[in-house]
Amino acid sequence: MSNLEIFLCVLAGISVIGFIAGLIAVILKWREDGVFIWPAPIIGLFIVLMIPLFYLLEMIDFYKESKKDGGLKEHYRKEKQRKQEDKRWEEEYEKICKAYKKGELRREELPRKCDGIRGFEFYGNLLCSDWQDLIYIENEHNDVLNDFFERHPEIPLKHNLRIIYLPKMAKDLNSEEVLRYWNPGSTDKTAMFPSIDSSSLLNEVCYPEDRAKLAHGLISCFGWSNNHGARYLHAKYYPIEEADDDSILHQIEAIAKEVFEYNSGGVFCKTDRPSKEKEPTTSFADEQFDWEIKTLVDEIRNRVVKLEQRGISRKILMKLLSDERKLSRIIITKEMRIMLPDYNHMEIKMEPINKAVFLLFLRHPNGIKFKNLPDYRKELAEIYEKIKPSGLSARAIQSIEDVTNPCLNSINEKCARIRGSFISQFDEELAKHYYITGWRGEPKKIDIPRDLVIWETE
């Protein structure tokens, strides 16, 4: 007996018992009050009748399957055969997984998961699963197509899709400003990225024979998957034929449309921002934290968008930077300046109230819950007075009261500005260790290891 049949039997039993109990209750009510509540038994009868209907549908499906297999006897034989085949497949799959894990099979010796015609498996060392990046790839230099992409560095496409042309991107990245942003601790002023061309990604293909199939076209990566224990990035390949500019543009637009239609299932999903209409509580600031940070930091990020390349750019930068990126010590000087000596003596500048909030959280490695901020109002005022020795003005006192009020949004605004002060100077993967973060309901903290924090004021 299948799990579904067992479930239906249990459901049938419960429904029959419920129907009988309901009917008895209706009869007793009728005898006592003389009122017959007719909808109740009808609804109960309807529920009971649904059980045979379920069984009938099961029997119809079983009849169709039996007829398809050539009769009842043949159906049972084939069903047994299918189960044996499934078991053999599972055993073979486990056998291959173990062989690959032990090193007895190389990656290119694993059975394919993608067809190797339109779908390809990539290692994903330089790529990421952002299907909106359409990356030009070729196995042999094509003069016409490369000339087209050189002359069209920005091709406007709908739905935030964008063309990634590797040679142009690498050329744009080779500047001291970009290198400093991504690796602020680098001491090599002559560092340059190695040259990248559109064939560089061929080394990312899991099956060497697939390189010959990627003549010239666009690839779109849309998700990670698993092939017998080997993680791979699934990419679709869209060939482009050389032609005049208008024809090439038409091909790209058609590809972009196909990519969008293939991947747009989750595009319109959204998460609503917590409402501000309700009466503020002590958890208000905590609830708004993630949204407020994102909104305000986007303003900062827009100023460094030329430095922070998207998608594939980040992966390539991480791969090609020869110097290992390390966290810098952070020194709070006697003058209350925030210095990062290992990042070429960088100073992080902030407004006094933002700096006071930053230093407050830096003092507390275990973090502070927003609902407990009023308990830190006096300490914050003392820090502010050290930053501005001239004394507390009425405006400063009001700012301190607002930022320690968990019913207001002021603390989120300050956290966003603090975060912006760091990501405007260097990459967020490094900066996230220096600004205030935390989950909702949990203490917010600065994650920098405290052995890297030096207080010259103490």
C-alpha cells in the first residue's frame, strides 16, 4: 500500500467518524430544540463522498498507466523493472561520486549534466551566477565582432541586462585609483592587471572539448549545480554571426529577450519594506535597520560605481590581484582621528555625531542592541565631547538623544553614513569588517578583530 493510499484511508476514517458524530449532534439538537440544522450533515456527507472520488481518480491513473504498458500483468513487470533501474542508477551515481571524491576520476571524466550544445558547465572561478551579465566569448579572434564591441562600449538593453566585453573591462580597470580601491593595502604603485581577452574564459570550461564549440557568442550564467559531487556553474551559450552593425545589434537584442524570458520567473518578486505607519516601538529602529542601510548606502555606492565593477568584474579582480588583501589596523588617535595605517595611512573622515556612534560601537566588541541604546546615552555624550572639546551645543544634545532613541530612525541613518565612509574608500568585502552590522533582534557590532584596534587616547 502506497503512502497516498494510507493517507486516504486515514482521511476516510476521520471523515466518516466526523460525519457520524456531526449527524448525532444534529439529531440531538433537533430533538431538544425542534430545529434541524440541515447544512451540517450535507457538508459532512460531501466530505465523505470526496474519499471515493480520490480513490476513483487513483484508479483512473492506474488504468491509464496499465493500458500504456500493455496490460495489468505487463504494467507490474515494467513497474518492477523501473524500480530496479532507479536503484541501479542510484548505485552507479554513488559509485561515480565516491570515485571522484577519492581522485580516481578527473573532472572532465564525469558524465555530463549539460548537453554541450547550448548548455555548458563552467568552473566558476571568474564567473558568477548573474544571468543579467551577457559575456562575449570566442575561441578564435573575430575581427568584425571585436571591432563592433570596441566601437560600442555601452549597448543599452532592457531589464538591466548588460554586455560584458572582457578586453574593454580589463583596460578600464588598469588604473591606480581602481587598484587602490580594491586593494588599499597594496604597496606596488606599478601593479597592473594582466591582459584579458574574450578567450580567457575558455579555461573555465569543465570539458576541454567544449572549447571548440564556443566559436563566438554570448554566455549567460544562471545558477550553480552539482555533478557527482563537483560544483559547477550552468551557462547557456548564444552564438553570434558576424555581420553589419545593425544585424549584430538585432542578434544581441534577440538574445537579451530570450535570456530575460528564460530567467524572468523571479524578477518581479519583491519584499515589502516594514511599515512606518504603525506606532513606533522600541524595536522600530531594529526593524528598519536593513532597509535604511540599503537605501542610504546606495547613495554612496553611486559615487563609486565606476570603481566597483559588477558581477564578473568582482570575480576577475579577486582572481587577478596578485597581492593578498589583508585587514588594516585601526588607530584612534589622541585627536580622535580614525586612521588605517596599513592602507597607506588612510584616514576615515566622518561627521562628529557619526564618528561618536562609530567609536561607541568600537568600544563594545560584543555589540549593542538598539533597544538598549538609551543606556549608552551618557557614554555617547562623553565620546562626542572628546571629538568636539568646545562642548555640547543644543543641536548636539538633540542629535545624541535622537540617535539613542530606538523608536526613531536616527541610528540607522548614522550607521548608513558610517558604512558609506568606508565603502567610498575601499571595497565592501574589506569594509564590512569596519562598519556596524547585525541581524534583527541581535546586538549590532563592528566585526574587526580587537587585536587590530589601537586606542591612543587610553
